[in-house]
Amino acid sequence: MAVIYWGTHIFNSNKGFHGDKAACPDCGRVYAPSYVKSSYWFHIEFIPLIPYKSTYRKFCPVCGYGVEMKGKEGKAEVKNIPEVTDQAFEPYVNHILANKPKGILKTDNSYEFHVKDLNSGEDICVAANITKEDVKRIKKGRAYKKLPINNV
């Protein structure tokens, strides 16, 4: 008897910063919004075969607050608005209790997510007391290729 695995998979790609700088309604910081495209694919045996939907997410590059747009609307917005190139960020994670004895904390929620503004040098702690699963979710949601974890 053969088993066939099928389902869906989401591929995220970062489309950069587009548009005018504006204050975020959540954190109040003034930056151009970041765009991430999510492509939804149907797969068989873990081989992506058919794309069936795409969405764009427009969000604050610091706190992550934003909105989701349909594929055509987001594509048109990214295409028609010029890209902002004078904005640079370096995201990273600090693991506070990296060298703790085993068994002390069953759920390790000692991670902090930081974003460093490379233009101003400001280091912003976005989230504290998060788990490794939260870190993975942030990495995937913001389409970061790598997110360094510093053991503190």
C-alpha cells in the first residue's frame, strides 16, 4: 500500500521597503513600511506543483504591525511605489538563559527579539519573554533568511 502526502505550503519573500515614511499607529516610529509576499502552493510528496493564491503583507519593520492585502492589490502597490533604499535594519535574537542548568525551566521563554536601525544606531527590543517557537514564527512571518541568536 502506497501513501501519498499532499497539502499546501507557504513561501514568503521579502519585497523590501516601499512608500513614504510614516508613523506606525502601534509603536509610533517613523519608517517606510516593509512588504512580504506569501505564495500558497499545492504540493504532492512535498513537491510544490500548483500556485493557488498569493497575498502581500504591509507592516512596520520594527514592531510588525500591519495589514494583509490581496495579491493583485499588493503587487500593484509594490510596483507603483518606489523602493526606499536609505533604510537598513539588522534583526537578531538574544537568548538570556542559554547556559541554564537542565530542568530549571521546562518552557524556555528567555528569548528577546531586537531590531537594530543601522542608520541611527538605535537598538529596539521588540519582544521579550518569548519562546523559540515564537522566534521561528517571527522569522517566517517577516521572511528573514537568517535571524542570528546571541547567547547572553
